[in-house]
Amino acid sequence: MHPSSLSPEALTRRAFLGRSAAGLGSLALGSLLNPALFAGDNGRWKGVLDQLHHPARIKRVIYLYQAGGPSHLETFDPKPKLAAMHGSAMPESFTRGQQIAQLQGTELKCYGPQFAFQRYGKSGQEICSLFPEIGSVADDICIIRSMYTEQINHDPAHTFMNTGSIIAGRPSMGSWLLYGLGTETEELPGFIVLMSQGRGGQMQPIAARQWHSGFLPSRFQGVKFQSIGDPVQYMQPPAGVTSADQEEIIDVVNQLNRRQHDAVADPEIATRINQYEMAFRMQTSVPGLMDLSKEPTRTLEAYGARPGDGSFASNCLLARRLAERGVRFIQLYHRDWDHHDDVAHVKYKAEEVDRPTAALIRDLKQRGLWDDTLIVWGGEFGRTPMAQGKGRDHHIKGFSIMLAGGAIRGGMSYGSTDELGYAAVDKPVSVHDLHATMLHLFGVDHTRLLYRYQGRQFRLTDVFGNVVKPILT
């Protein structure tokens, strides 16, 4: 009897898969039973917005997330006054009543920047001398020196930066974009995450909820690709199983899923159908995408990438390839920026990220992707101007991020912290403001992209957020 003639009660999906000669293993897609794994759609999800709120300036984001809290004082925020006060007592007027992570009850002393700053480009932007390659594209970047956030420990700070909320279970910014705008590719998820690590800092974990879809349907969740080996588990079919075999099995499984969906109208069943179909297409599209060995030698050298090494450099090159293939939100986590013990170890991080960041900017320009791409470079918070031994503690009152792309005014610094780099005092920019600005560049009014959940209308920026218009072209 053909499975389509059986009722759901007579033959469940579990029963069918158990009775199949090859079972789940023959699919080589065992991990795809999780309906939240991929965010693709054979019919291509078009988004809930029938039309944009205003003309879009960009099509994609490449978010170079420096996880662990890069010190603004050793990257983008020169503080000669802090250098002059190195070793002196931190004025109590700055710190009285303020939230401090691990320096409570200790004598607070000023700790000057550990590396010199230089002026770069025609704009003369001041950037730490550890980052000469980023300095070489200074006229293409905007440095926001007045960022602040609300969470002082890593995990909730990551959650806040990614979702605009400290409450776990809220959708990530990439998920909001897919929900509102849809995807531009049928063969890849619209939201892909890559991760790398280096040396010179403490290894903080990155939870999958940072790219989760939260209360949005799971089809909008980000997909983590492995940087080394198979990008997704079970991507290669087992020996003896042909593409036609897999397609036939998936067709039958989806027939059963559709009957169940017709019966209970569960959107997660529709997601499961889409994910099986996406996974089947990815078996062809992903291996070629992830193979950097066919890139010209000059391109690999420009990034400092080596095929298969899983480095930040290789991930930056992969980000360009993903952008070319229509992925809307590409997020690269680079870990080990947590410098409690010795902030001078920023030099190791600079060696890992300086060259590929600049190479990505140049590559996007050369390939005609610059004008409609937004690049974001930054972490979850900054580091204190006070010493923690030879290191710096977590800091939320003021830090720096970098933006670049065709819609961003290059060669400018926006806002500032006080003379000791403690708090944002001129043109402060919140995480909600950053999210509002990003949505604005996509043609979306952040106050109008809403999702009703448990009786309330939610949005990425909650009830906050203003577009930072002075940094836009």
C-alpha cells in the first residue's frame, strides 16, 4: 500500500522512518529532524512586509562579532589623558555608584592605553597602531565611539546585543530580518553563522540562542555552519544512496508531514517540510560554496586565509561568498577577546582580524557588493579604563564599534566617551539605536515591524531606539 493512501493514524512519520529499509541514516540528514535547523523555503519566503516603509539602501549585513568585549582603549578610542594618569587613582566622581563586574571593593587605578594610536587616511581617523590594515581603509569606515549597553556579564550582554532584550527567548536581529523581508536565495538559509577562535584571551562560550528565532516560527532561525570539516552534519550521502533515492524518501516524508499539517495546522510542520527540501538542495550547493581551494592565490593571500583552517580570515572570505549567493544576514563570531589577565594580548587578536577585515572591505568593493552591504565590527561591551592587574574588566558605559558599507559615511568618528574613556558623553548610541539604524537601511521602520505574542506586540527595539542618521550617506 502506498503511504499516501494511509491515514496519519495508520502510519505516523516515526513508523514510516522506522520501517524504511535505510531508515534515517539513508537520508544522511538525521540532524534535520529538528525543524529549527534551517531557514530556507523552496517557494522562498517573501517576508510579511507587503512593501518597504521607505526605499532600502542595503540588501545584507555582514556582522563581524568580536566576542568577549574588545577594549575600545586598545582599538578605536585614543585617550591621552588616561595615558597621562596611568597608575593614578581613578577619580571617584567617575565610578561612584556605578556597576562594575569584578572590581568591586578594590582600589581603582587608571590604566593607560597599552599601544600607540596613529592617524590614518585623508580623514585622519585615530586607530590603534595594531590595526594598520583597518587604518588603510579608514576613509571607508565610521567609528562609533559612544556605544553603551545594559548588561555587564558576557552571556546576557550577547543576548542583549543580538535580540535587544536580556530575556532569553526573544528573536535575534537576523531572525527579525528574515521574518520581515524574506530570503533572496532558495539554496541556502537566509541567516548563517560562522565561528572562529584564536589566542590571547579567555574562551567564553557562545550560546545558540544568540541566533535563535525565539517566539517567531523556527524557519527564521540562524544556521550555524561549521568552519572546519562538513559545514553541516550529514551533508554527504552515505555510500550506495543516490540522489534519486533521497529525493523519493523526502517526497514521501513530506506527504505525511503535509497530511499532518492539514489536520492540525501547526506552522512548525510546514517548517519541517521546508527544511527537508532545503537540506536536499544544500547537498549540492554547500560543498562548492565552502571550498576555498578554488579561490585565486592572490585572494587567499589578501585575506590571509588557508582553505579548511576555520580561521576568522577564512570565514571573512566565506562571508563574501555567502553575500554573493544572496544570504541576507551573515554573522561571524570571533572569540577570545576577554582580556582580564593581560590586555596587551589584544595584539594577538589584531593579528587575526586586522588583515581579513580590510580585505573583506576591498573585496566587496571590487565585486560590486559594497553599495548594498552593511558591515558591523564590534563586541558585546568594552573594557574598563581601570586596571585589573594587567588586564581590564567588563565595561558597559562606553565602548566603540565600527560600521562600513555603501550607506555609511566613511572617514568619520561619531560620538565620544569622556577624557578617561569611562562613559559615553557625546551623542550616546544604544544597542536599540544600532538595531533601529540597521532596519532603517533595509527600508524598515523599526516601530512597524511587529509580531504579536502572548497578547502583546513585540519588536526588535522593544519601545526604544532612534535611527542614527548623521552616520548615513
